[in-house]
Amino acid sequence: MKAKLNGVHQLRAMVTDSFERPIQTPVKNLRPAQETCEQCHWPQKFIGNIDRTYQHFLADETNTPFAARLIFKVGGGGRSGQGPAEGIHWHVSPDNKVEYIATDKKRETIPWVRITDGKGAVTEYRAPDFKEDISKYEIRTMDCLDCHNRPAHRFRSPNDSVDAAMAAGLINTSLPWAKSNVVAALIQPYATEDEAIKKIATFLNERYPGSPQRESMIAEAQRIFTNSFFPEMKADWRAYPEHIGHKDWAGCFRCHDGLHKTEDRKKTISGNNCHSCHVILAQGSGEELQKLNPKGHSFFHIDSINEDFSCNNCHTGAFPKE
């Protein structure tokens, strides 16, 4: 009865067509992950390391390929007896308690963190410009959804979707500027899905007149759009930040930016370097991907200088920020 009554406001919004577009997240009063996800995906389970290869293509004339093969230190463990708490899943291990304050509705800005370890020792960290009384804010206990906030429909970014299609051979990489043009076609302002399907075809037909590969390119671009863009709901990757990782959104660097420190400024939240959570086994293309380094390569940016460690300061999921 409580659940049914709680849904009355949603029924009213549907009947009167007054619900928000896009629907706002995170959902208020959502049950904690401990009561839902963790009934099966329990964080005490030791996952260990996971091997992943990410294939990217630059938005240049030749669609230059660049891959990165990474070992992710997922870890896990804790009181279950499967080993000490370590790795990325250390944050939700029963051996630790991580609490935080977010100053925005999307929980993208986290200026205060408190960690209680297995022995009861408490350490507080603050961003340098956060001087406020914490009692004015809600203190949340970190759980799975603070990173895995897109566990179902991920709203993949145009860059990632087109990379995956090109890697699978669904978009011919021999077509000049293929990556750039398909991404450009996807991110135009469209009022409806029907309008988008027609204009994507027109856009790419104009750029590749007479090319026998353009039909498959158009079909794949339209498929990508219908899977991750919903113009009537104003919903796409821009509306829903994804907190796992740190490429297109701050994600991990909401806390692990090297700026959160204790009151005496002697301790910093660690982890703001490439090897804290993953090891770069190989990177590049062709023979470069055969040069495995178990200790990890230093990351290099193929088309720019590594001046800023915060990827999302340039990456947006589509074209880089100006």
C-alpha cells in the first residue's frame, strides 16, 4: 500500500504530462545499495584485477587508431575472510566507512570527505575553498551507486559509441574524417527522433556523395542515436553524468584530485595518479600494443601534451572543449 500510494504523484504527472524532461537524478529517497544491489553484488567478494582494452580513434582525417590496454585493480575483500580490503572496491568494504558531502544535486562537487578505518580512526579531508559548517549539509555514506550511478541505461557518449562501432567494423575507418563527421551528425540539435534519423542521413550523404560505404555508416549512426539519444525527453549523455571513471566527467576526481587535505594540510586523499587504480600494460597501435609492461607504462596523450591530469577539463564525450 505504501508503494502504491507513493506512486500517485507519478501517475498524476503522467496524466497531466507535467513530469520533468529530462527526469532528474539522483532519485530522492532511493533505497541504499546495501538493501538492493549488494544482496547479490556483495563488496566483500574479492574480484582482484580485470584486464580491459579500449580502442579509440582520433577525430582527424585518417581516424588515427589509439588503444589502451589496462589492468583495473578492482580488489574487494574485507571481513569475509577473502583477503584484506584493497583496490577500487576498498571504498565500500565493511572494513571502512567513507562519508561525504555533495554541494550540488548531481553530486559532482564533493568538498568534504570523512574516512573511518577498521580500527575506528577517523580522518577528515576538505577541499581548500570549503570552510563551511558541515552540519548545514547532508552527510552521505558512500555506496555502490556513488560510482556506479548508471548501472542500467548508460547513455554512452558519442565518442565512445562511434569508437566501438569503428572498432567492430560497422563504420569504415578508411572514410576520411569518419569519426569527426559521425560525431558531428549525432550531436546536432534535434526536436524528435524522426527528425534526427532524416537529418543524420542528409548530413552524412552530403559529406560522402557516391561512397559505397556511406549507407552502412548512416545506418550505424542512426542506430547509435536511437540507443542513446532521446530528444523528446531531452535525455542523452549530457543530461546524465557518469561517475565511474574520470574521462568525460570528474568521477573519481571528485575526491581524488590531490586537493582534499586534512586540517593540518599534512595528509591528502591519495590515488590521483594513473597507477593507483589501473596499470597501463600497453598503449598505442599496431606493434606498440605488443610491448607489454607489467609494471605499467606512463600514459602519453597521442594528440596533445599531458599538462592537466583531470581528463574532463578537456574531454566532454564529443569534441574537446575549446
